[in-house]
Amino acid sequence: MKKLGKAVLFCLILTLLLALFNKILMPDTQFRADTKELGSEVDYIFLGTSNVFYCVNPVIIWNEKGYTGYDLSLEQAPLIVSFYQLKEELKKVRTKTVFLDCAAFEYNYGIPSMNQLALDKMPFSRDKLKLIHELGEDDADHHVAAEQTYNKISYLIPLYSFHERWKEIFEGTLKSRYHGKYEHTFAGYVANKDHYVFKKDYRWLPTMEEFGGVYETTITPVNREWFEKIRNLCEAKGVELVLIKTPSKGWLVEMSNSLKAFAKEEGVEYLEMNDENVITALSLDEQNDFCDTSSHFNIYGTEKISRYLAAYMEKKASYTDQRIQGTGINAYWNQLYETYLDYKNSDTE
Amino acid sequence: MGLVSVWFLIFMAAVTLVYYLVPQKGQWIVLLLASLSFYGLCAKGFLVCLLLFAVIVYLFAKRFETDKKPLLVLLEIILLIALVIVLKYAGWFGSGLEGALGWLGSFHAAKYIVPLGISYIMLMGLGYSLDVYRGTIHAEGNFLKVLGFLVFFPALTQGPINRFADLVPQMEQGNRFRYETLVFGVQRMLWGFFKKLVIAGRLGLVMTELTGGWKGSAYSGIYVFLAVIVCSFYLFMDFSGCMDIVIGAAEILGIKLPENFDHPYLAENMPQFWRKWHITLGAWLRDYVLYSFTMSGAAKKMNRSLREKIGRRGASSVISIIGVLFVWLVFGLWHGIAANFLIAAAYYALTIIVGILIEAPVKKFHARFPRLNGSIGFQIFRVVRTFVLSIQGAYLMLIPNVKSGFAYLLSFFTHPTAQLVIKTEGELAGGIRILGLDPYDFVVLILSFVFWVVVSLLHRKKDVRLRLSGMHIVPRWVILFAVVIATVLFGLYGGGDLASFIYQGF
């Protein structure tokens, strides 16, 4: 028994040591929204891809209308990940609306390294195991050489993927994997001041023929299945689900029509921000508001889109201006807004 | 599920738990089921082939109890080799084979070009049959025990090549749980993981850098010699690391497997090297190929005839040389039908044949200088000479293409200038590279290699695990924690082929 006790103690200490290294070497994912500070009740949650975290700033929405919420999106996050993110989130937070980014319909299983970020934020639970199981290892999206280090084991034990970061202890870059572009974040929004100048006047919502190339415009069975689950989850929790497509130069009219029809079929509200009337209202500047060639915006473009969204939310009867109510979260949001302004007015890129 | 995977550790833990919960008499059944499950998880498409293999071995061995016709032995050898060739070289026969073997179930030639461990199973099966044929052991009446012997899961993928008389009695007898056995087994596995993941992984990267993947290298001159050394150590760390994992896993279950390596780099001549490197293969070739030839009627007849012409010693040398050629031909073919394996085998054969041919003059030389033989200087010379001879064979075993492999070797002479110690152009891509490694990895490689040398030398005098168990708990645990943490943090794993073994392909 004495030997058994020693063995147990040895394993326990070893587990603690490994857990410690796991904690030290795991990337800092704090650019995600800090839900502890935001409280247990918010007006909205955004889910989806980088299309969202590069163009919706909750701080601006707060400043405009006093609505609270945050962004849980990840690069190329598939609906399967969004479903489990939402399920986990709704265990601790109540929300009125969930905005689901339509760009997510372009992916089935996403990027493993980004899925890993979502999983790292999830506490160990049955749902986490289910997501790991669902993501599998042989899905078509996983066949990316650089992504081979991610598999079920690494989803469960991040150290499996991140153990090589021991070198960063000496390089001084260990604290955050997401310095640079991901350094300035506000409730999930990733702020940046990069500029991309469009050389010619691209048309919004072009046809596939105009855009060139062949793209999938139908809803895949995988995405249909996981969308149903998200919708059912929202229904069960009494949350309104809104499909949203943020402004994007790569969003085709065929894709838009397909999603519009799908939303109608599913009885879900659809906000197409690439429609001419919305684009006109946004008055986006193609010389100043984009940060890359894709669907990503810098702080200036994001402010315009966020103000539009704040106005859109205002039309929903269930939203109330938290600033008027003067609840305890005011200080948090005001501080966040001040920080944002400091960043905006600073020379920091 | 490979040996270097978390899944294997989980599998091993589950098997160990069930194994010790079952009464000793039934433990061999647990091992059989575990082995079949392991095989099924790794290569389920070949389970039927495996059973066919075992049936052939079982039936022939039963027959050999009463029928000692040499033709039967030949028939079994032909059958087993034919089966191995069909399975191992399925890819060569093209997709037509898939249709032909469709009745075997989920057989897909393209997916399973090399059936798991099939070459090892063949040698073990043949060895068992030949032992029965020679009357060394009796044929096993229980087919499941023969199957259990052939597929014993820790040794399934890369050996060691077990003997029926050694392994099956241990399996039948079963074992009571012993804490020390468990601890020693786990420690042995840990050492294997360290060698494979921390050292072999980095040596593999250095090898690729130095040789340019044998597709044109920027390194020449003395770096070619360094590359040959690195190839040899890479092969050693990879293979012996695997053996540590295999032997440790078996030890956890209370089963002692034969060692496959015994400080080969300290061998003083090539025959001794082959008694220290891939020991079980060398022993198998000696017992079942060399002895089969030298003890055969044909060899005895030849010996008599040669004695009259070239004398006793000369006849003996000729017979030995022919035996050596047989052994190395089998060695080369066993590794695969590839030019580099045959050339490596020819090279090894040459080193041994030259040894046989110069045996007499060397004896005369030592008789003239008796003090030299016992001197440390001469001993070091012999070790270094054997090292230089052996590493070139390892290099030949690893080259994927003979032409480019030899072209690279020739650059040692054609471009003797040494260059590129530190590849500064790598700075553009994110830092200085030393022999293909960043400075951190380079330091880890050097330190871990030194650690391996120290442990190996200590182990030569006394089992390091015994030394550890004799230490106070604090330093012992600190050392063990350090090795585990070092393996976890510094190990090159997580994807790609880094965690697969070279000898898994045979």
C-alpha cells in the first residue's frame, strides 16, 4: 500500500507539473470577450468568422445606444464550433439576440488551430468531448499540412500542440501568441488601423461570372444540420436568431440569394449588409475603411458598420439602453470605450 | 495507432489493468485479444491475412512433429514468402490486385502497401516451425497460442524477433502484479520515448539538412562524413528507442523480451557489431540461415571436396564465406526489394568476408606483437575502425536512391571544402539555423545526446533503473520528472511522420 501511495503521489505531482506547463505554454486567448466582466445578461452575442471580429465593435454599439454584448467569432469558425460555443455560453449568460455570421456557411469543419482556440476556452465538459468527437481527424478541411499538429489529443490536451512554445520563454513572446494585430481587442472585436486601398471600384454583390471562379453557393448538409441545432438551441432558450452577412467584397449575389432563401425557409431573420441600400447607408470608403482585400475592416470602417448595427438593434423592442438604467456595468463599458478612444487617437498601429 | 502516440499509452494502460485483474491462467487470452485488437486498430484490412499466416505456420509445425521431409520445409518457406511478397508489394502489382483479393474483405492495396509487422511475423513463424522440425521444441496443439505468439502486440510492429520457446511459456505462465516490474517497464518506455522524440527527431532534421533529402545538398567535404555519422545515430536512436518502448511495454506485463541492442558503437569488429546491433535478427539469420547451410549435407560434401584441394582451413573459409553470402542475401531481401538494401547487405557481407580472409595474417601479426592486442590504444583503434565501417552500412540502409546516395558520398572527395556551419540565410525566414536546427533545438540535441552517452555508459556497468531505485526518493523523482518533462516539452511530435519509426516499414 505504501508503494501504491507513492505511485499515486508521483502521478499526482507529474500531472500538476504538466498542467502547469500546459497553462504556461497555452496561447493567451484573452482577446476573446471577457464574459466575467460583462455580467450574466447581455443584449447580443455575435458568432461566426473573422468577418465579424474585424467589423463589429461592441464598444461603439455601447456608446451609440447603450446595448451590451460581445463577439465570440474565430477565424473560419464553422457552425459546428459556433453551436458548442453558444451552448457553453448560454449556460452562464442570458442574451436577447444571437447574430450568426453567414460567412460560416462557407466552411464545414474550419481550421483546426482556430477550433483549438474555441476548445481551449471551453471548460472540460461532456459538450467539449462531443465537439472534439464531432470535429474528428479525417474531415476534408483538416488536410492542411501546417495544421497536422492538431488532432483529438491536442484538442483535449493543448500541450500536445503547444509544447514547442518552450522556445518562446527565451524569446520573450510567450505571454501572448496574438501580439501585433490581435493586441487591441474590445469585447471580442479585434481593432486595427491597417489600410488597404482598392485600386478599382469593385462592385458590391457581384455575380459569380463577374467575380470569376467557381464557388459553392448551396448550403451543405453539414451546415444545414448544425444550423438547425443552433436554431433549436436559441428557440429553447428564448433567444432570437439573426443571420447576418457583414459587408464583403467577396460575397456573391448567388450566395446572398441562397442564404436569403434558406433564412426564409427556416423562418429566421436575415440581415444582408451587402444590399445596395445598406451599403449606401454605410457610406464605406474604399480608400480608408478596409484593412485587407477580404471582408475585414479597420477601426474606421468598423465604426460605420457598428453604428448601423446599433441602429438596427434599436428597432428591436426588447433592447433597452443600459446607460439610462445606470447598472453596475456602466463603469466597465465606459472604461472600455475610453481605452478604445486612447487606442484610436494614439500612434499605435 | 502507433507506438509513439497517446492512444497507445491509453491502450497499454487498459490492457495492463485487465491483464492483472484476470487470473494468471487466463492472462494469455487477454494478451491475444489485446494483440488482435491492436492489429485490428492499426491494419484491420490485414487481419484475415494474418490469420491465414498463422494457420500455415500452425499446420506445418504440427506436420513437422512426425514428418521431417525437407521438401515440406521448402514448401512452407515458399508459401510464407509468397504471401509476404504479395502483401508487401501489393502496390507493385497495381490496382488489379485489389480486385483479385477482394474476397479478403476490406483489402485496399493503395492504403496498406506495407502490412503491419508482416516481415517480423514471417521470421517468428518460420523460426517456430524450424525449431519443431529440428526437434528443439514440440509443436503447439493450441492454434490460439501460436497466434498469440505471432501477434504479441508490443513486438508486433518492429520486433524484437521472438522465439516461441522463450515467449510462449511466459505468456502461458502469466504473472502476478509486481510494483517493481511496472515501474521498470514504465521507465524503460520513457527512455525509449526520450530517445525517439527528443534525439532521433532532431537527428532526422539534421540528416535532412545535411543530405538535402538526397536531392542535392549544399553541404560537402567533411559534412558528408558528419552526415554519415548522423544517419547512423538517427537509425540507432529511432530503432533502439522503439525497442525500449516495446521491451518496456512487455516488461510492464511481466514478460521479458530479448534485447535488440547492446552498445553497438563499442563493438571491436564487425561480427561483434552484429551481435550488438539488431541482435535478434542477427541471431535468427545465424540459427536458421547460416547454420541451416553449414550443417546441410551439401555444405559438408563441399567441405570434404574442398579440403583435398585447398586444405582444411581454406575449405572452412570458403564454406563460411558462402554462408555469410547467404545470410546477407536474406538480410537484404528481408528489408525489401530495393537496390540500397541489397548494396548495404553486400557491403556488410564484404566487411565480414574480408575479416574471414585476413584472419590468419592478423593472428600472425598479433603473435608477433602480443602486447599490442591488450593495449587500450589498440582497443580504441578497433572500436573506431568498427564504428567507421558500421556507419556506412547504416547510411546505405537509409538512402532512398542509390545514385543520389553515392553522388552525395562522392562529394566528400569532389568538393572537399567544408562550408556552411551556420546557415545565415535562414535569418530571413526567422532565425539562424545550425545544421537545419534553430539554436534552441541545436542545444537540446547536444545536451540530450550527452545525456544519452552518460546514461548508456552508466547502464553498461549496472542497470540504470537499479541505480535509480537505490537512490533517495527526492533525487530519484527529480530525475524522473525531468526526463518526462523534457520528453513532453522537447519531443518533436504532434503530427507528420516524425513519430513513425523507420523499421516499422519492414
